Amino acid sequence: MRAAPGAGGEKDPCPGGRSRDGRTWKPARAKAEGCFTACVRPARRARLQGPPCFPTPAAGADLPGSSSCPARDAEPGTSPPAMGGAVVDEGPTGVPAPDGGWGWAVLAGCFVITGFSYAFPKAVSVFFKELMREFGIGYSDTAWISSILLAMLYGTGPLCSVCVNRFGCRPVMLVGGLLASLGMVAASFCRSVIQLYFTTGVLTGLGLALNFQPSLIMLNRYFHERRPVANGLAAAGSPVFLCALSPLGQLLQDHYGWRGGFLILGGLLLNCCVCAALMRPLEAAGAGSAPGAQRPPRRLLDLSVFRDRGFVVYAVAASVMVLGLFVPPVFVVSYAKDLGVPDARAAFLLTVLGFIDIFARPTAGFITGLPRVRPYSVYLFSFSMFFNGFTDLTGSTASSYGGLVVFCIFFGISYGMVGALQFEVLMAIVGTHKFSSAIGLVLLLEAIAVLIGPPSGGKLLDATHVYQFVFVLAGAEVLTAALVLLLGNLCIGKRPAGAAEEEEGHKPPVDDRDGVDSREVEQFLKAEPEKAGETAHTPETSV
């Protein structure tokens, strides 16, 4: 049944109820049949995740300018993408991403938070020799400080998801900034390495985790069209801060000792609270004047993301990737020293890697944001992992300092691509509503891999005393992750032709006049009993 045109001559895809001009009413049966034609059948055909277009029980749902039908209210031209595409998601408040404006301030805060989160565990290592001398411990004992930091950053992902879904991003980040600073300040008064494990490892690691994850969530809410570029720029904070914090830590240790250095670094971490203040939540225009508008209830930890096969494939691939991704930067300096390279020149390899990484991440984000490339972002992410794994395999054949320099250049490019794309692809797969839970679960899985990857490489090195085997193992693990993501996405994205033909063959007869299946319409109408010419709303039949 065709709908009468509404205001401005616009055709109403969901006839029935009050018209757009607010002056006429249409029969309830016409409304149900028209809504079924415009919404329910296309939704079934597309196998959408959203609820069908049933009338809502809220009072005034059919008032002018409002609708209970997604086909009427959806943005024109939008449709659910494949696994590798970008999800059109308006965020929890129903406000479209501004893609600019205050979002640039949010991006600046995310840049700083990402820099502190990833660079701080590595920058603390410059104090290890001083700690070994004061407490009379070995290198393995001090290395646990960085390991606990990384474990807290990754392993507390579900806890961060629960806190964000319960209290919001900005309060969680403010508390996280205070915890991170408090941990380093308290560490400056420690008298044993066990106390350092708790202060620097647990407290500072938890504080950084409570900042890192919410900052990515806010970045996802503020950017949609420019989100790949924003992710690339935010990810560039990691190499920039690594190049800055390591020399700063050495300078502080030379002038103030490790205690004074920890105290000053604790003060620097208070800047996380400043970044948290920038994370202004998005508000709908006139939200305070709409008493009937309520935020839908949200789960503290949405485990339904595991029903999404795309998310499962991504989680498995990311966990396998992390097993080998961080191994080459850990061993490349020792590899160079084993070849007879002086210490200063060997340490310069990490500077080369970090410098290339700074430019690779924004460039990868810009390329991913191109209209013709963005729908295939998952394949680009798979290619970046393949590139990284192949670089590890070729780096194992290096037999001179020049060969290691070339390896670090190409590794920095591939490493930057992976860093810029890993969270962009996750955002594209699950969307804004489930991203806060999805990232927490992914980080938890990656935490296990982070604790296994470098130690397993060290054990292989102790058993063989051959660095090439370590690089081959790391490359094989990253290549496996690339194949898992690629093949998994191909299996999900392609539907067997036989199944589609079988479904088409078993379709019931269709009414030739308007393409509506009479039996499906009758079944739809049975679920909506009529009272006095109007559709009766019940909680069971209303979504």
C-alpha cells in the first residue's frame, strides 16, 4: 500500500498513524502493512542485527517529526557494511560524530595518553641499572616492573570497560590520571623492589589503563569520516613520547637520581588529568528539554560481541600477532652487539625504528581514510601484518650493521601500519556502542600473548644462542595472524551461492502489486492486535 506524501512532498515509507503534517490519521492495518513493506522485509533480507520496525509504546511516538520506523529516520544512503568497512554509528547519545570542532582537542588528549601508555613502560627501563645497584637485585627482577606495567595496561581491559559503561569516560580518566601519578610519587619513597612492583607496576599501570581505553572510545565517538586519520595521528604519540621520555629519564637520573626522577615523572603523569578534562561527552541538541528521551540501558560488559564472527576472527588474529610483534624491538640491539657492533651504534637502531614509526602511523591513517580504501581496511590491516612478518623473516638473514639498519626502516614502516590500523579496524567491526566492551576483551586476550611472546623468544635464544631463530619465530607468528584475519574475513564475507539459491527457491508467493508477501503480512498483523482501530502496544510486541 502506497503512503501519502508528507510535508514537503516527501513520501512516507511507513504509512499509518499521524501524518507528517500532524493533521491526518491512517488506518492501523495500512500502517502495519506499509511499515512491514518498507522495513521488516528488507531487514530480513539484509540479515540486519537491529530490531524490526514495530511500533513503539512510548507516548507521542507518532507525533510530527518523530517515527518508530528506521527506514524513515535513517540517514539516506546508509547501509550496514561488511566486516572490513566502516560502521555508521551515531554513538550512545544518538549524536552524529562531529568529525572536527572539539574533536581536535579530544585527538590531542588521545595523542598524549597513547604516548604515555605505550612509551612509559619502556622509558622506565633507563632507571634499571640504578635500581639494581641500590637494591642488589638482578636484571630479571627489575624487568618485572615493565612486565607488570604492560600486564596491567592490557589485562585490566574488561575492568576498564565496566567502569566506562558505568561512570563514563571522563570520570574514569580523571581517576586513572591520579592513580598513575600517585604510583610514581609513592615509588620514589620505596625501600624494596616488592614495593616498586606494587606502586610503579600495579598503581601506575592501572592508572594508564584507565586513561588509554576511554581515550580511544572518545576518539571513536568524535570522529567517523576522518576516524582513520585521527587514529593514525593518535597512534603517533607512542613513538614521539618514546623518543622524548627515554632521554628525559636519563637526564633526570643524572641530575636527581632515580627517586627524584620518579617524583618528577609522577608530576608529568598529572597531565593525564588535563587530557581527561578535554573528553567532553557529546550531548544531543535540546536534550534537556525532552523529558521523554531516556538513555537506553547498557550492559557493564557486553559479551554479545563474541556472537559477531568478525570480532572473533579479529580477536584471534590480534592475539596471535602480539606473540611476535614486540619481539624484534626487544632483541634487535642485542642482535647488533652479537655481530660486533659498538653499543652506541647498536642503540641507534631503535632511534631509526622510532623515527620511521612516527611518520608511518599518520600516513597509514591517511591512506586508510581514502574513500576507495576504507571499505577494505581489514584487508589493509592483514597486509600490514603480512608485511611485518615478512620483514622479520628477511631481517633474520642480516649479517651486518647496514642490513640491520635496512631491517629497522622496513620494520618501522610495517610496525607503524599495524599500530595505526589495529584499533581502527576493531572500531569498524563492532561500532561505537560495543567498542567499549570489545576493546577491553581484546586487550585482555593480548595481555596473555604479551606475557608469552618475548619470554618465549628469550628461552629460544638461551637454548640455541642464535638470534636468527628468534626473528624467524616472530615472523612466523605474525604471518599466521595475517592469514587468520584474511581467510576468516573471506569466509565471513562470501556467502555460498547454493544457499542463496535455495533460499530463493523456497520463498512463498508474493503479491505482484506491491511486492508484499501476503502470508508474512498476515503473520506480522497477528502479532499486533487492533483495538478500536488503533494498534495495541504491549511490551512483548514492542521494541
